[in-house]
Amino acid sequence: MHELSIAMGIVEAAMDEARQRNVQVSAVHLRLGALSGVVKDALLFSYEVACQDTPLEGSRLLIEEVPVMVFCPRCKEKRVLQSVQSFTCPECASPTREVLQGKELEVFALEVEE
């Protein structure tokens, strides 16, 4: 399960930031795209495991799920896919390859206590 190594990286990065700012992290905010290849529940579990016996023990991992957004070449519009199984415009059914969002795996904020 590669989610554990991802969680360990998140914990390490958050601890580094906390040390530099001399704060305690209470929550880590993460954007997780539908095409990231990461299973949300496995990552949440792995985060708890990775936090054990660290300064982040007891902190929360808050995940913002990011849908897949593509650009439709026919409509000339951004569209959110209904399913990652079909890369077609939900309005006109044209196939599309241009993914605009949905691959994210990004820590974008830390909640801290001084």
C-alpha cells in the first residue's frame, strides 16, 4: 500500500514546517484528485499510523476531494467528468484528453497552534 509512504512524506513535511515556525500542527489540509491513484480511506488510516510517536500524533488529515475537470474541444468549455471511466464531455459526449484538474496530491494548508 503506497499510501503509507505518501502519509509518511506528508508527516515529515509537516513536522519540518512546524519545527521551522516553532508551532504545533493540529491539522493538515490536502487536495486529493480523483486521478491521483491514492485511495482516500487508505491514506487517512496510513496518516494515523505515520503520526504515531511523532509531534503530529493526534492531528487530523483533512482531505478535499478534487473531481476530474477536462476541456471539451467541441464545446470549448471546462467540464467536470461524471466518471473517470469515460473521458467524454458530459454535455455533448465528445471524447477529450485534456485534463485540467484531478491529478492533485497537494498539501495546501496547515492548522497550527503556537
